[in-house]
Amino acid sequence: MVERYVMAVDQGTNSTRCILFDHRGRLVSVAQREHQQHFPRPGWVEHDAVEIWQNLRRVMPEALAAAGIEPERVAAIGLANQRETTVLWDRRTGAPLGRAIVWQDTRTEPLVEELRRRPGEAFFLHRCALPPSTYFSALRLRWLFDHVKGVEQRAKEGEVLFGTMESWLIWNLTGGADGGLHLTDATNASRTMLMNIHTLAWDDELLDFFGVPRAMLPEIRPSAERYGEASALLPGVAITAALGDQQAALFGQTCFSPGEAKCTYGTGSFLLLHTGGDVVRSRHGLLTTVAYKIGDEPPAYALEGSIAVTGSLVQWFRDRLGLISSAPEIETLARTVEDNGGCYIVPAFSGLFAPRWRSDARGVVVGLTSYITKGHLARAVLEATGWQTREVVDAMNADSAVPLRELKVDGGMTANNLLMQFVADVLDVPVVRPMVAETVSLGAAYAAGLAAGYWPGLEVLRRNWHRAAQWLPAMDPERRGAEYDDWQRAVERSLGWVRPPGRP
């Protein structure tokens, strides 16, 4: 019998990857291409949606060629995507209406402050379980309506389509302007501020409040279900799953039971705790989100702690400061010193996300003295990720009846052993990494394979999970407490930043 494979597309903040997996969840081949990051103004972050589509057109054939297989041996395609990034395109021509506005973008900050005053957070939390934040798509839509002439009217007339990246790619994969499917899944829709968290449908009151025409919105579908067939690149191959990247990582880590948690360390870092079938409201600054929805089964929910800047801080250290030439070098540099020398970095480049949700915060470096070397700065960069994780876990423990006892981790930063040991130290729990670190892609593949009958059920997927590495806490509790206090004081500096007069 000829073996078949599941293809996962991971459309991330920095690149688009295509990975093939076999029945045992093993990576067979991978192809990847980065796309350009555009920073036209302070706080603005944009991507070229056409460039991303063209990159997908390249990596799909490359992944097949690397595996030495034909398209007929692909059982199904699943997509995972950077969430909240907003794309508008012309229904007739398929051309985007300008660049996509990325989830890190903070241009909607004035609107966030306005919404917090009126109608207030409670209005939104009751319906979509999300607070007003620059993070979410609805505010970007409203900004585009207010600042790009003619877009709102064209949207009302049905000429303009809205979607996050999975919607854009599925539309193109299934025909584009020639009959492409315009859809999203419940995990991505739950990040727009437009979907009702209880009904998993577009909410009339939220649509009315933001002035978003229903005609421009994609159809909300389960995370794992047969959507249709590709007509481009892999003609006839079924597309059977779509999830936001962090929900895909939760699925790939096989966190299928309440109380199980994972943290993905990438451009940003995202810690999700499975809460079961109940919508659990956080009282400590976390987000309630849809974890996944498999076919006709009830949805599973999660609490999420979103950290805006972790891996991108290492990129800043490399590209903007030029202190290293490649990301892995930061661990070597950080190991040249015993500690951070009293230096702390709070990377609030996009404000602070969970658990504080302060879009007005700005990045700070505190504790600089003539003693500090680039080694101390490198260690402070890594430690910033650990301390931000600690803040999220503290909030999660406060919201949950059962404190976190183990953290599953994945993503590119988990290759940094010094960082992972520091995370275990500051959390005081074991940190474990699976054999397959690319769990975002694996989760998309698992969901697609379930919907296509490639895997029979969740227990088979659990048996595929194997531990590759474990870090146990070793830090002295007194030191941990003292350094966490120092970090908290650094964060207060970030929150107390004052915009200079005349600055935009």
C-alpha cells in the first residue's frame, strides 16, 4: 500500500512553512520562505499578502519535492496562521486593498482608549470575551474604514472581503476570484472581537457597533471539517482544517484535557490552558478563547496569556543593535556572564499584553552601569521572556482551581537551553519539550488528518507525543523572589513612560 501524508501550512509572522507529516506524526519534509516586515511608521507593522501567497505557491511544491512524492499522496491539507492580522481584498479581482495590518501593530491605540471609556470593557467581555486592545482585528477594520477613502462604502456594497491569513490563503487555494471559498474557523473568528464566544456566530450587536457589514465576513466553520478542494497548486486535495497558530500548537501538544497547558515561544509567546467546554472568564488579565472545534462536537475553550515580544526581541538584538549575527549566538553570548548584572529589559515594543493590557507602555532598559557588557544585555534579553512567562502563569494560577504543575513548550526559542532552564527556574515547575518542536504545524496536520479519516481519534495522537527534553527548576527561592521584584520594578518604569511633547 502506498503511504500517504498530511500537509500542514504554517503561515507565521515571519515566514510561511509547508511541512509533510506521516501517520506517526513524524516530520517528513519541510520548505520555508520568509516575507518582508514593513514598518512604515512608529508602531505600524505590515505584511504584503500577495508576497505571502506567492511564498505559499513556492513552498508547497518544494515540500513535495523534498519528500519525493506526488500530490496524489497528500491525504489532506491543514492550515495554521498568525492570528488577528487583517487583510482586505477586492472580491472581483482578488487584489488586496493595501498591505495587511499585523497583530503587532498599535495604530489603533487611540480607539482602544475611547472604547475603554465608552461603552467600556464589560460590553465586549459579555459578547466576545475580549477586552478592547490593539491586538484584535475589529479595531483594524474600523481604522481602515475611517482612514482609507471609499473602503467602508465598498464593503457595504459587497465589493470588499475581510479575512485573517487563513481566509486569504484558502480563498486563493480554492480558486480566488473564480469561486474561491471565503471562510474562517472558530479559533480565528474568536480573535476578531466580532464573534459571540457562546454561539460561535458573528454577533449582530458587535457588527453594528463597529459598523462591519456582514457581507464582507467569511463563513465561520469548525476547526476540523472538510471545507473543499484545492484548485491551485494541489488540485483535488481536500482542505480539512484551519486553526489560529496558538490553538494549533495546543492541539499539536495533545493538550486535549482540562488543566493541560503549553507555551509557544516564537515572535511572541503564547501560553494556553485547556479549560474544557466551559467559557471561563479570567479575573486576572487573561483572554478567553476557543481552543478548537472538531466537526459537530461541542467546542473546547482555553485561557490564554499572550506576550507580544519574545523572539522578536532577539531579532531586535541581532538586526537593530548588531550585537550578534544569528539568533542562536545569543545563548553563547549570554553564557559569558553569570547573571544579568542587575540589568533588565522590558520589551514593550507593542505595549504590554497579558496580564496588563497596557498599549501605552514602552520598552525600557533599566540598571545600566559601566559594568554592563553585551553579555549581560544578552542575558537580560533572554530573561525578559522568562519573567513575562512568570507573570502570565501567576495570572493563570490565580484563575484556575489547579495550579500549573508542568509546562509543555514548543517553538524556535526552545532550542535555547539557557532560556528553557531559566523558565523552569522562575516558574518552579518542570518544562518539557516534545520530539516534534514544530507543534503549530503538527496541530494543523492532526486536525486535518482527523477530519479526513487519516487518524481515527485523539488517543492515537496522544500516543504520538514523546518527550525530547526536560528542564527541572534549580534556582534558589530567595534569589527567584528578589529578581522577580526587580523585574516588577522595571515593568513599572515601562508603564510610567511619558510621551515627549510633540512626538506622534
